[in-house]
Amino acid sequence: MASIINVDNIRAVGSSTTGITVDSSGRVLFPQIPCACVTLTTSNTQDSSNPYTTTGTAILFDKVSVNQGSVYDSSNGRFTAPVAGIYEFSYSYLKDDDSGANVTWVNLYKNGSTYTGAGATAYDENPTDYAQVSQKLLIDLAANDYLTLQLMNGGIHLNAGGQYHSIVFKLVG
């Protein structure tokens, strides 16, 4: 015998915040899922030169288009996991063609230390061409673990809108 549960919203006991919504078409929405989407533009106060060449410190992405759950802090460049789980961390950048470096690369850091998981470094070795470099990772994080991205060598080509550089961070499970 099949059972049917009819529900529009699901909330934690004693909470007034909706965790899951099912709309009239049967679509399931997660209005509280922790996620962020940020980009790097020429308005960046950390390094507004073009190309961006600040190495050895977290990149401060200055254009925040989504920051649900306040998971991204633009003052220190940290993406912080509010709850334990598997997070998607995907990023891309446009390597500058004339930064003077033979190799441009970035490293991912977890809690201030180099992340040693698969795909933690993305680089391009062609010194005379622009190149779009990207990575997509699934990372197991504990509550309050944080991720940052650092330019280690070379340069990132900047533009006003930031459409060539982005990070997406979200809880997926």
C-alpha cells in the first residue's frame, strides 16, 4: 500500500525558518542552502592593477552576487562551512598573457594550509597566451572549516565586470 504525505514546507522543531519547500508543481526548493558566488574585478582594493599579481595571500574577491548563509567573507577571502558536509568548490580565472611569468597557478587552502586533495592546484604553462583555467572539486568539510584561494605565481587578467573569474561554493550533501 502506497502512502502519500502532503506538505508545503518543512521546518525544524521550534523554528520559524523554512528548510524545504515543495511548490504546487512538485519542485523541491532549499531556500537555506549555504552557497556563494563571487568574482574578481578591477575594483579590487587588494590589487587593482591589471594583471592582478598579489601572491602568497588569500585572493579577496570583491564582487559578491550570492552569499546565502553569509558563507563568504570579503575581508579575508574565506568560504566557511556553517555545517559539516560535502561542498562543491569550483573556480575559474583568466591567466594573463604578459604577466612576465612562465607559469601562472593558484593553490587552494583549507584552514590556512595547502589543500592536498585531488585538483587542489590549477595552472597554465604557456607564457604568451591568455588561458581560461578552471577546477571543480567536492570537498568534505567540518563545521567552521574554511577555504581560500591564493595566486602563487604569474598574473590574472582583470576586467571591470569580473566575468572571467569566479568561485562557486555550495553545500551539496
